[in-house]
Amino acid sequence: MSHGVNTMSMALKKFSITLISFFLLAVPLSSYADDLTSLIGSTFITPNEMKWTAAPIILPVGAQIAVLEGDLNKIGAYIFQLRFPPNYKIPPHWFMLDNHVTVISGVLNVGNGDKFDIDKGKALPSGSFAIFRANDHVYAWVSQETIIQVSGIGPWTMQLVNPQ
């Protein structure tokens, strides 16, 4: 019986030492978390850290863009967000490649066709997803400030159906 108690006592001591060692090492490592993420290559961006600038000139004045990943002018993956002010309209347009869109906040109204027609549109509330297929003629509008996130493979190009 004493042999079993000694074995259990030794196991408990080893467990305690292991547990103490873990906590002693874990605390210093936690302060290095930011440095470790940069070594891994991960990116973490909060809404306050996004750098908003004027959207490309193909869009009507008032929209803002925050590029999160990639270069919109080069071949490769990209992700960006667009912020539209209230009562903003995007005339009929098309893209050379597919665009995947998620509504982050607000409501994005979209329609298909060469003419802007609010009666034929569909409301996409926050959390909605859409795929704008290459060469598909679409238009959009918002009533309130709306933010969308767009991802795809570049270069990103948007062409107006009826340039003015």
C-alpha cells in the first residue's frame, strides 16, 4: 500500500511542477503575442485601424475605400471595403472578373440591367452576400450609410454601362 501512495505522491509532485512551469512560461510568452503574429504573417485590423480614402474615380464622388489586402491594380487576391454615404447611387456598371460582396452594415440595394430602376432592385441588409458575375450589368443604391466588403482576383476593374 505504501508503494502505491509513494507513486501517487510522485505523480502529484511531477504534475504540480509541470503546472507551475507552464504558468511561469506562459505569462512571459503572452507579452510577445503581437511580435509572434507578425512572424507568422497574420494580419488583424480593427475598424478604427482601417485607412479610408476617396474611392476610385469610376465611382460617384462621396464613396470611400479601405484596401485591406492586395493591390487592386495587379493580378492577385484583393479585399477592400467601400463606405457609401446616405442616398448614394452607383449607375449601371459591370466588372471584368467576379466580385464577392458582403454587406457589413446598412442596406445595399442592387438591380440588374442597363437602366437604373429602383422598382426592380433587391435589398441586401447587413450580413447579406452577393456575387457580381463578370460582365453582368448591375446598379446599386443606399438610403443610409452602408459599408460593403468586396473580394476577388485582380486587377479590379469596373466599367460604366453608359459612360457620361
